[in-house]
Amino acid sequence: MKLNQSTDMALRIAMLTAASPARTTVDELATQLALSRSHVAKVVQRLQRIGVLVTVRGRFGGVAFAEQAGDLTVGQVVRAFEGDDEVVSCEQSGCPLIAGCRLRGELRRAQAAFLGVLDGVRLNDLVDGPAGPLLLRIGGLASGAGERPPEDGR
């Protein structure tokens, strides 16, 4: 199964924001991941709707990994972006083999197995160990870019 570009972007954005204690912006994410700003903005909006990210408006606003998002699974994110469609659309293709074909059932089983494996991986698992610091270096966030201002405004 091949994931669409939005799903790939969503997972990379989730990993990068999960690894960082600081807020970042859509522009910074687009630059760090070498992606289109408009596409990143759409993906960030969808990630916010499913509870992966929180967004804060204003001068010190930005995007951050949601507090409880680490318990979400990669499978949940993939389903949110890919939907529940089957790997093949037998009815739409007008396939003459549909009445006696066993392939569709096997593809359903394979898709369920694929998502089952991803359901066993929490978003926090993706940044545990050496992965987190590596993501921060790759994303350019290790230097403190996008750091939150102190809570008391100083």
C-alpha cells in the first residue's frame, strides 16, 4: 500500500513537532521539510482537527504537538488521511472477474494487516530514543528556533 503525499507529510510533521518542546510555524515546517507552504498549512489544519497538533494564533503563536497526541497511533493518522477505501475499486473498474475473484478478499486482509501493524505504533514511539534529537537536528529546531516566550511575558 502506498500512502498519499498528505499522509506522508502528516506523519513527518507529527514526528518533527513531537520531538520539539518549542512551537514552530507553518512556514518553518515547510522550509525544514522542503514542502509547499500551502500544502503544509492544509495538513496542519487536518492534524489539528484529529488532535495531533494544537495551534496558537498571534505574535507568539505557532504549531505544537498536542499534549495527549503521543498516545494516538500511526494507524489512526493514516486512516484519518487515507480514509477507509479499499486498495482496489472492483465495482468502479468494471472488472469481469468480480463474481469469482479471490484477490479482493486477500487485498482486504493485507490492508487490515498493514493498518494493524501501524495501530501498534504510537506517535510517541516514533521519537523515542535517538530519533528525537536527530529529528531536531534535521528540522533545525535544536538551536531553539521557534522557542516559546516565557509565560510571564519576559
